Amino acid sequence: MHASNTPDHILRARLPRWLLPTQWPQQGHQPALADLHLAQGRVVHVQPHGTAPDPQGTRWDVAGALVLPGLVDAHTHLDKAFTLPRMGVVQPGLLGAIDAMMVDRLGWTEADIHARASRALQWACEAGTVHLRTHCDWWEPEAQPLAWNVLRALAHDWADRITLERVSLIPLHLYANRSTAMRLAATVADSGGGALLGGFVHSTNWDPQALRHLFEAAQHHGLNVDLHVDEELHPGAKGLATTAALLKELRFEGHVVCGHTCALAAQDEATALATLDAVAQSPITLVTLPITNLLLQDATTGRTPRQRGLTLVKEARARDIPVLVASDNVQDPFCPVGSFDPLEALATGVLAAQLDAPFDQWSESLCRADWLRTGPAALPLQPGTVADLLVFTQADHWGFPSRAQGRVVLRQGRVASGHAPAAWHVPTPQLTRSPA
């Protein structure tokens, strides 16, 4: 690979505030620009620009271009992706989309799933995603879905580019019998690394005993959990609140992700905030899915929606609850649009949730793989971490994520997609020799 595609130093980069130490210097009320020093595909160190002599090696001077770590897309559905073109009319709303999907899946083959999921992973890779979690529909208590092992094989094939995790998306009623719950968890646990126990928890299938069985089975088999929970605007939905209570009662040792949690936005303030207070004391990360939730919530043919369908992201972050933003469905009956670019989801969320400082604050919700597991915080771009980076060629921090399509993606310090502008390449400084 050409040397200019493997920079040793990226100079004058604009990093987000959340990634910088509190003592980082300011320039005109903005963080000072940074120099990133790389070697052998890893970060050596990051320092304020101009605080060290000109470095040797291949240099890019990006002149204030925005830089982010590799992206995390924490909630997708690779098994469903790109199925919409072969469907007829899909009824509006979540349950209408489920009905359409149930019909389409009757014709799925391993080759079909592999082709569609591979296309999705290619799009994600080009966007700069380095960690992707996919849910996999699992409707039969005694049989693994066709997609499960296809996704496992893809995780192996893409391991050098994307960490791919699989979640068994099992409707809550299949956990009603405790022995069945244990068998399901055992099957997931035995199916290889990167597998999580999941469930679809909704007021239409609400069963608190089944939810207890799910967590007991996960605890017994050492599995982390990822739920679709309260994906509705029914103020009586209890999935998230019950989850937080169960984790405390069971002293759950793993990590739990709760996706959607739209019902919080439909509940009275005191109820919703009391639930978030409980979540803040639990090993729970919330994932919000702005694109799909705007399309599916409060959806009726011929009627403009009145409610946005997002969860309470600002209130959650105010309580230090980790919140990730993710793509969710792409070009299937649940969502006709999408691109497996998490920045598209963030752009939608900025408008729908009126988010301030998207680059300096909310870009964190696209970059924190450590929020998907237990353990201490682990910020990206620390010394010794892999140099997976996005350098934006057109965006600025005021308008971000507008104009964020133009980007150069580096994986292990090498350009993987996009093209570095010629103006970034600067000559290597010449070593001066002392006179003899």
C-alpha cells in the first residue's frame, strides 16, 4: 500500500470534547487541535498540536478536519436487510411490519441471507463501523433459525474488519416455561463467541414471569442480554422498569442492553424518571433507534404522526446512563430507508430529540464499544489501542453531522475507504545534521 495511505501522524485534527481529558487546552472556546501519532496500526499518543517538535514519518495535516474513532452500530437486523423490494404493500406500524416479515421469511434460504447480510456488512465497513451487533429473529423454541449460523460464519469472515455480535431475538412468550428458557439459553451459549440472549418484550406479550426466566437462564449460562423492550407508546408498558427491578433482585452479573424503550416518552414524567433512576443503578445500556422509531411509532395510514417515539435520551444521559444511537432496520418492512451508516441515525436523532453539540457530545453514542459490555470505561484512541479512525473531508463541528458523507476511513492505521485530499499530504521534515 502506498505510504501516503498509511500516515504515521495526523496533525491538527479536531477531536470531540468527550474524548479529550479535562485538562486539554482550549482555543477560542473550542478544544485545541490534536496531533495523533500512530505506529504499526496503533495509537502511540495524542497531544495538543504544536506541543512537540515536528515528527518524522508520513504526515497528514488535516487542518482542523473532524476525526472520530471507528463507529459502533449497536442494534441492526442483518437477517431482514434489503427484503423490502420483494414485498407488496406493508401495513403501517410495528405489528404490520412483523406480519409482512413473517410472510417473507418463509422463502428465506441460507444463500439469500448470506448475500443480503454481506451487502449490509460491506456498507457498514465503508461507513467506518468497526463493531456491529445484529439481532436474529428466533421464532421456534426447538430449532435454530436459518440465519443464526449464517451470521456466525459471517462473523468469522469479517473478523479482521468488523466485530460482529449476534442476538437471539426471541418473543417473550417462549420464555414462559422455565425449562424452555434454559434450553434456549444453552443453545445460544453453545453457538460460539459473540452470542447474546435476546427477547422481544411488548405489552402484547407481557409476562413478568417469562422475563424472570429469561434473566435466570442468562445468568445460569453466563450470557449477556439484549432486549427489544417497550417498543411502543403505551404508557402502561412495564418492560424496562421490570428489567431494572429483576437485575437488582437477581444480582445479575452480566450486561444488559435495552433497545427502543419508546414507552418512556408516553408515560407521565414522574413514572418515566423513576424508571430511569432505577436503570441508572443497573448494568443497563439504552439504545435509541431514531429512524425506525420515527417511522413505526404513532403510525396510521393517511394520518400525520403526533408523537416522535424516541426514548428519553437527554434524561438518561443526565443520569450517566450509557445511550447508544444505532441504525436498526434497513430497507425492510420496518424501515424503507437506511444505509448502515450510524451517522445517518445520529442526524435523524439530532432533529427528533433536539440534541445540542452533536459532534462534541452525542458522537460518543456512536463510538463506545465498552458500553456494550461489563467492565471499566475504555475510551477509544488511548495509547496502544487500534488506530481505527474516520477523518471527515467536508463536515465541520458546527453543522455536524451534515456533510459527513465525505470521509476517509482508516483501519489499523491504513486507508480502507475514501481518499485523502492532496492538501493533507505534507513533506516529511528533514533531519538537520550537526556540523562535523
